[in-house]
Amino acid sequence: MREDDRLVELLKFELRFLEDGGYGRSPRNPWRPRYMFQDSPSCLNFDDPSRPHPCSECLLMKFVPGERKNESSPCHFIPLTEKAETIDSFYRYGTQLDLEEALANWLRKQISRLEDLTLDGDEWLTTQQDNEFGKRARNLRAICWAVSRPEERDGRSLSRGPI
């Protein structure tokens, strides 16, 4: 399974987990709040306080801004909204309901974006293919320009310059 496919599956799982109330209070520890991503079965260190796996191995790191990758919980610094609100900022200034709504919207948006990028399971364009596509597009523009301005195509300009 490609990494992008695994990422889509992870995001879909997180959305289901969130919508099914997975971040509600735990019957084992009702006094302890549940932490987004960290208290999900998809976390590499789920239910293991020793945290043996580095966060750098997590697929969610693709969404963490570079300056936040070394935080103790980097996934809490993923920008969820257009205002760059994060899980961390919602913990500080928002409500649980606002956080869950923002996270659900972000998950849906990322799932849709990633699924749209892969057309019928085709691989992404390689850099070489992308460059070749760009050359063809420039050639097509040049042909269209030449057809639309035949007087300038042969180096003869019928215009007399600026008026």
C-alpha cells in the first residue's frame, strides 16, 4: 500500500473515531481529558506512557509545520483552520465542541484533497513528466498565439506602433 493511501486510511479512521465519540471521557479514567490524536488507536504510542516510537515515524508529520516538528506532541500544532488554529490553541482558548468541529472539517478536507490528487489510482506525475507537460503547454500557447495573429507570425507587423 502506498504511503498516500495509508495516510488517507489513517485520516478516515481518525474521522470515524472522532464522530463515534472516541475522544469522549474514558470509563477507566473519567477524570483525565482525552487528547486528540494521542489518545487514538492510530497513534504509534497509543496506551503506552513510555512512548517508545518517535513522532517522526507518524504519517501526520506531513501536516506539521517545520518549526513545530520537535515539539513533544507535534500533531497538536497542525493548522486546522484558515486562521491557523491548532489543537494546542483550541486547548488553550477554545471549547471541546469547537475543537471537534474544526478537526472533523480539517479531516474531511484533507481526505477529499488527497483522494482528488489520485485519479483512478494513477501515480503522481514524476518531475520529468511534469516538465514535459509544461513544455507541451508552452508550445500549444505559442501555436495559438501564432494562429490568432498571422500578421505578426512571419515577422511582419501591420501595426504602426503606439498611437
